[in-house]
Amino acid sequence: MINSILETMLQPTLAWAPGAMELVIVLVIVMVLFGNRLPGTMRSLGQSLVQFKKGMRENDDDTSNDKLP
């Protein structure tokens, strides 16, 4: 009983989910529109991620040194 209710509630939301072909079309459009800016954006995103990880590592080192023996 509960399973059938959940299935009927989820079916309309899953019906509007984009398929593989729609996602490919959107990806192609994004690449055409933003292709020349994409490498710089990805580079800065990677540098930000490296800096974030470095900051997290430094924070872990600082907290481990502050512990009482």
C-alpha cells in the first residue's frame, strides 16, 4: 500500500528529468557559448581547491599541536 503511494508520488517528478540526449545537447551549447572561458575557470577552481586543502591541513596541524600531553 505504502509502496504504491510512493510510486505514484515519484512518477511525475521522474517524468520531467532530462535524459541523456538532452544533457548532451545542453553540454554542447554550454561548450559553444563558454568554451573559451572554460579553461581559465577550471584552472582557478583547481587552484582554489588546492588552497582550501592546504588551509585544512594547516588547521589540522595547528589543532594537533595545541592538544595537552
